[in-house]
Amino acid sequence: MSAVPKPAAKPFKRKRNPLLAAGVSEVDWKDVELLRKFISDRGKIRARRVTGLTPRQQKQVSVAIKNAREMALLPYPARVRN
């Protein structure tokens, strides 16, 4: 039995951190334009691997989004009907 070589993996490309690019140190729930970048079209919070944030920034963004939803500045996730 001969060993079949595995295909070469794609080189890992680091995502650019959007908060660092915008020069934001603390995430504020009143900054709706910034928070909309981290919400999908259905209103769900995007994952860290999609946004490229650090764990601390992701937590700040998620708390800010939840506060903005409470204040009716952002939508809650849409229900999917089949």
C-alpha cells in the first residue's frame, strides 16, 4: 500500500482587525454604525473568526450590541420561517 500525499494547506491569512483600523479602543453601544459591521443581515452577531477581533474585543462588541438592542438601536435576530 503506497502512502498518498495530502494536498498542501492554504497559507493562513490573518484577518485585519476592524477596531484597530477605525482607531477604537473602547466599544460604545451608541456607535451604531460601527456595531452594524459585526451583525449579519439576519441580525445575528458575527463570530470572531469572521470579524477578526480579539477575544476581549469580541466580548465588548457583543455586550455593546446587546445593549443597543435593548435601547432599540439595533434589531434582534430575525426568525427564519420554513
